[in-house]
Amino acid sequence: MGDSAMWVAAFTGGTAVLASWVTNLGNVRAARVQAEASVQAQHRGRVRELRRAAYLELMQRAHETAELYWKVSDAFFQIPDPQQQLARLEELRIELREAYAPLMHSVRVVVLEGPAASADAAQAVQDAALKANQYLWHISRGDTDARDRFDAAEAAYRQCQARFVERARAATEAS
């Protein structure tokens, strides 16, 4: 009986050690999975914050540019003298040129942060601003059709601006 008791005790002890080891291994794996999930959640949160900041910056720059376009339109209606009107348009053209670099920088950040739909919409805002600015230059040079083309380009710019906001909202909600 002594021999069998010893075997039972050894078997029971071995089983306990094996069960402890298996439990410990499971706990380590669960902790690892939980840590990885936490890191991924933090990463997604950080990406969302960076994108949101980039989107807000671009929206601010695009809004500033849109305000300058409004001032261009106002100059046509509020200044009857052609020489004064031309001088005001030249001032606004300079302001728009100065506003273009920060807008372009903001677009590049959005292109970097993504996703592709937001990046494409941001690039469309920049392209539309460039086109409107070019037509304003043509206006300042006396091109007769340039005013109509500027008005169309300004409307397209506003559409691109609205499309970007939609895409940015969708990207923020998805992340």
C-alpha cells in the first residue's frame, strides 16, 4: 500500500504542477493579448486625433481662402471705379497668394494622414484654389472672360470644400 500511496502522491503532485503551469501559460497569453489590444486601441486613438487635427487645420485654411474669395466678389459690387477695383483685386490677389502656401501645407498633411478619400478631397480643394487664383490673375490682366471663369472656379472651390468636410467626417467616424 505504501508504494501505491507514493505513486498517487507523486501523480497528484505532478498533476498539480502541470495544471499550474498550464494555467500560468494561459494567463500569460491572455495578458499578452490584452496588452496588444490596448496598444492597438491607443494607436487607433492617436491616428484619429492626428487626422482630426489635420482635417481641422485644412478646414481653417480653406475657410480663410474662401473668405478672400468673398472679398473678391464684394470688390466687384462695392467698388464702382475700375482703377480702385483693380487695385483692391491686386491686394486680394497678394493675400490669396500668401494664403495658398499654408493651405498647400495643410493639404499635404491630410494626404499624409489619409485615408485616400480624404486625401483626394483635400487635393481637390488645393487644385480648385489654384484654378480660382489663376483666373483672378487673368482678371487683373484685363481678360474679359476671366470674371465668369473666376465665379465658376469659386463655386467649384466651395463644392470641393464641402466635399472635403463630408469625407473628413466619414473618415473620422470610421476610425
